[in-house]
Amino acid sequence: MPERIYFYCDESGAKGYADQQEKYPGEVGVFAGLLVPEQQHADLSIKLDMIAKRFTPEQGKLHIIAAAGAHTKPARGLD
């Protein structure tokens, strides 16, 4: 029987929705993913949930724009 792999992914679109035009040539978003083998899924899921809860606001979503100014500029390539 083939091994089951879980794929978790998220994207951060610099342009918002995919039907929006670039504000400047080369503007891009970020897509990241994680492949998790089934035998590690339960343990890793618990650990990642614990990490995520440390950074999740009580309401809404966590966005890079909400980070402290000193950390935001380098992360966005503005330093």
C-alpha cells in the first residue's frame, strides 16, 4: 500500500486576488508548502499547532504588516 503524504500549503499574494494586475513589474507573492508523511502527521500536527497559537491574534489573521516596524522592513525587502 502506498504511503499517505499530507500536503499543507498557503500563499501570500502581493497583489491580493490573482486577477489583479502588478503594481510594478515583477511584483510577486509567496507560496510555501510542507509535506508530512502519515506516520509523523499526528505528532507534528500537535507541535505545529502549539507554535501557531503563539503567534495567532485573538481576532483576525496574522499579517506581516502587523509586525513591529524594525522587523517589517527587512522582511519586506525595504531596508
